[in-house]
Amino acid sequence: MTTEITHQSNERLAAALEQLLALVAPPATAIDWQTIPAARWRMRTASLLSASNGYLQAIPQVAPIRLADIQHVDTQKMRLVGNTAQFVAGKPANNILLTGAKGTGKSSLIKACLNEFFVQGLRVIEVDKTDLVCLPDIVEQIAAQPYRFILFCDDLSFDEGDSGYKALKTVLDGALAAPAENVLVYATSNRRHLLPEYFHENKTYTHTDDGEIHPGEVVEEKISLSERFGLWISFQPFRQDDYLNIVAHWLVQLGCATDEIERARADALRFAIERGSRSGRVAYQFAKDWAGKV
């Protein structure tokens, strides 16, 4: 009897807390996808009674980056744009995992694709890694919309035991129900295999007398998530000349004259050395710093 009373008290307390939180949480308003290019999934609070208590928050304006602004990744750009063009045209297209060096344009390319294909009906929903468990709820909300949605997860990786891992596998292609026809997943990561790998796991590999290799179950499980992305697009660090060309591009965009761009070269290289990277991100940061001073 005491246990039953305690359980009922806990349920009443949880219900009261949820009602209180609902009063202070921002209202979930319907998004006018005709004019809104993007949204982000937001959690009101950790719900005590339900697995999901999130909503889509509209992003009325997105970064005005263009495909032409992203340089020295022509092959990667062609593959991403081609797949996205197929998707918005209603043709078969793949989920994409963009991996490799930081600051080379992985996330920027996805934002530029949104600007390029917005008129054709493309929309983007940003989902934080910690909210991946809500992916089925997000897909359910947008499945009937007449637009094409990219679920965008930036800097994706998982630790052991992360609950979002299985939810992502399900949305990619692992569920009994067919995946939503108007939804793709684009994710960026600094590593291709999204779960950490440990040396001791290699001991689970076996091989037959003829030399055929069989990965162990742990390794097989970790590789399987990456394999659910139909396209892998890899990015490499920029060479010095590539970095300087990107600096020059952004200085032009920020209104600097030709002689100022030439004078900026030495400082741009010093800036990259200080930051320990010759990435596109560092090039843009330097250009803003330089243009703001001249």
C-alpha cells in the first residue's frame, strides 16, 4: 500500500511540474514553410512523462553564403549540389556524410545549398546531436509537407551508449516503415566512423585459412552507421596558396582594394600560423579582422 501511494504521489508531482514548465516554455507556433527557409529543433525541457517534448523553432533568415563563396572544394561541391538537385527534383537521392578537416566548408556547403535551392522547395532543419532521439518525431511532423527537407546535424559523433545513435540508424534506413520521401539527412563530422574505436576491439577480428577477414560484432556495429549514408564526401586541409586565394576572395567581398589584398598576404599567413590552421574558416576570420581595420 505504501509503495502504491508513493507511486501515485510521484505521478501527481510529475504532472504538476510539467504543467508549471508549460507555462514558462515558449509556445510552439506553426511554421509557414512557404516563407521560412529553416528551423531548429528545440527541447522545452527534459520531460518527466514523455520521451519527447520538443518543437520546431523557425529561422527566418539564414547566412547569405553562396556556393561561389566556397572555394577549392570543387569536387565535393559538385557531388553535394548534384545530390541535392536530384532531391528537390523528386528523383532518388542519398543521405550524405561530409567528413574531414575542420573549417574546409562542410557546413557552409549545406547552408549554401539551402540558399541555392530554396525557391525549388528545399528547407533545412538543424538538429543537435543531443536531440537525435527525437528524429522520428521531427520526421512525423514534416512528412506531409509539400517541401523537401534536409535534417542537418553538424559535428556529428557519438560516445559509447549515446541514445541518439539508434534513432539516427532508424531514420536513415533501419525502420520497418519506409523512410519519408521528402526527408534526407546531411551530417558533418571530423571522422568517418562516428563512434569511437578502440585497439582492443581489433581482437574480435577473425580470419579463415584462405585469409578472408571477418570483422567482429563490435567493429561491425560501429561501421554500419556510416554505411547507412549513401554518399561519403571527404575534405582535406588546404594548401597555402588555396588559403591565400580564399583570403583574397573574402577581402574582395568585404570591399578591400587590390593593393590592400596584396599587403594582407604576409599578415594572413601569420594569422594562420597563430591559429594552427589554414582553413577556410580561418581565412574568413582573418579577412574580417583585416577589413575592419583598413
